[in-house]
Amino acid sequence: MSILSSIARNLLRQEMRDRAERKKRRFTIRNPHVGMELLCRGDWQDTHAPNFDLQLRSARLGLCLSVFGYQKEEVLRAGGPSWLFASQNRQVLRNRQNAREAERQKNWEDDEKIVFRAADLADHQNTTFLYDFCLVGFKKKGKYLWMMLNGLPDNVWEQRGLLDRMAEELVCLDKDMEDTERSGPSLAERVGRALGMDYQILPPQTTDKALVRIWKSAAQPGVQPLLLLPDEHFLDAQPMPEYPLPDTDGWPDAAAFLRQKLDEIKQSYDDSEEDREVWREITAESADREIRQGEGGLYVPWKEVQAAGGLLLLRVPAIHPWDIFRRIPFGGFNACPDNLEQMAVSKYWHEKYGASPIMLGSDTLQFHVESPPGEHNLHELACEMFGFCEDTIFQGEESVGNLEQTIRGSSCWFFWWD
């Protein structure tokens, strides 16, 4: 057994004897005598971060071992172990240069385990590193481990048998990692079934960029993908009415609708000159003309999502992105536009900015934007957003000028109706 495996096993067993630490599963151990650092974050049964996240670093050996744990349901609903393995590997290599295959992927299984192995070389900071990847699924326990051993190529090749041994020692010998009782389908599962569409449940550790990539890759002719935050509101979905087609009788003029909504808000500021001055301040154009490229980002309340069983990826039978509102009940409460108005505005913004609905909750809507607006029409768009969702200003940005700063160059728009 290698020195790395032996040290890791002994440190873990010693630490797990302490019941408080076993409960927390969050600790750091440093041993300067052997140049070893062991970090443990997360807990397999933590609803907010259910991954067992272990990282063991050895400066002396020039190696780093990373371990992430998953429940069986997370893996299967996300597309299966093969999808998870490829996705995690790509995530590691995407910021590296000159990535190339060092060993072709190998898969095998027996009565106890299913195993995926692959190795890649990649350059980082002018040095070539070897990344040895392994995914182990334990059939009886319903647990999965994704592991990576990386470092200088000679060191990794010498120690790569460590991955198999660590998998056995970290999971199979840990009595605290037995499956917990389940009391029936999760809210996410019940919502997916109630809406009657093809769906899968995404794992909670997915990044914003990965979510956008998954969302885009799920698009097919006649199918529009949508990320859905599970909520009991969707369990009571009624059959949707037949909405008119664009540019036919009954189809709203989106631009006129947004101007009308903004005028309705303005009317409450017409009683006095003081009120009118406040309105001018609220709707004033931003004085900052610099276009700053925003990173964009989706808002996902992961703690609530995990409590509900996960984030849904729906495959909505629809031709255009705005047609999802023909299938999913949304709006018509408080100041939130109803389904037909949501559809018209989404079509209008899609044609003008390449905006598509990407994520929906019971009272939130988020768009992914392919062509963020330039400075010349940024103020116009911010005013339209104010008319579309007044809470964007009154319970968020406080002014149209501030909203301009938020959406300038951003690839994500967020709306919330209180």
C-alpha cells in the first residue's frame, strides 16, 4: 500500500472516531512532517450540500486527490454515471491548455461495483500534469464516488492504484454512509409527473455555466428545455387553454403592453410636483456610459431546491422558446402578467435580444440572453423591464438607472413578483 493511501486512511479513521467531527464532516488536518494536508467539506446527508468533498494534498509527493460523493438517484436522473463522469472530467479540464487523452476510457462492472476510468494530460502554468479520473458506483449501497488524482505524470502513474483502494476504504467501511429511509417520491418528482412532460432532475453541485450548457444541449426540434424550481403550485396545474398565434386576433402588442404597464405605474406619481420629481428620479437614465461585460448568473436557491428533491429540467413540447407558456401555468397573480402576456413579451425580447426563458419558479422568471443590449437601447429596455415587473425596481434596484447597471452586458435577466 502506498504511503499516500496509508496516511489518508489512518487520518480519516482517527478523525471519524470523534462523534462531533463525524457529524460535521467538515475539518482540515495538516501534517507538516509528511507534507500532507487533508480537507473535508460536506456531508452525504446534508440537504444543502449532499456531496462528500474530500481533498488530500501532498506537496512532497506532488499529488492531489479529490473525492466527490453522489446518491444513486442524483446520478441516474442527471443522465447516468457515464454522463456524470464525462461532465466532471470536462469541468476539470476546461481551464487547462492542450488537453489530450493519455489513456482511453475503460468501463467494467461486477456484482458489487461499476467502474469508469480515464486519464488525460493537460498543461497548466507551463507545466504538464496528468489527471487520472475514476467513477465508482457501489450497487448495494446506492452510492457513487467521482475521484481524481492529479500531479506530475510520473508521480500519478506510480500512485494511481490509490483510487480503487480509497473508494473501498471511504465508503464500504463507513457505517455512517448507509442509505436513509425514503418516504415516497420527492416534490420534484411529483411536479415532473403532474406536468406530464419528459424531465430529469439535475444534481445540486452543477455550476451556473454547466446549467446553461445542459439547458442548451437539451433543445431539439419541437422541444424547448426549461429549468423549473419545484413548487407545490405546479401540482395543481389545470389543462391549458388554446392561446392565439402571433399576429392574429387576441395576440398582444408586446411593446404597447409594456408602455401601458409603465404608464399605469406612473399614474400613482401624478398627484403632486414632489411625486413627479420622485418619478423622474426613479426613471432617470444612468449617467455611466461604460459598458461593463457582466458575468451573468442564474439565481438558484439550492437549499430549497434540494429540500424539494432537486432542480427539474423539463423538455417542453414547443416550437419556439416563448411557447413554453402555452404548456406551463405561470402568471396572472398580483402584478404578474398572465400566460399570454408572458408569451408576447418573451417573443418580443427574443427577436430583439435573443432572450429565452431558461428558469421558472412559482413567482420568478429568468431569461438567458444571447445578445445583451448595447448602450443605445439599454435605457429603453430597463424601462420595459420596469413595466413588465415593477418589483424589479420597488423591491430590488430602486431605480431604472441602477437596473441599467445590472443588465449592462449581462447574459441573465431575473424577475420576481412578490
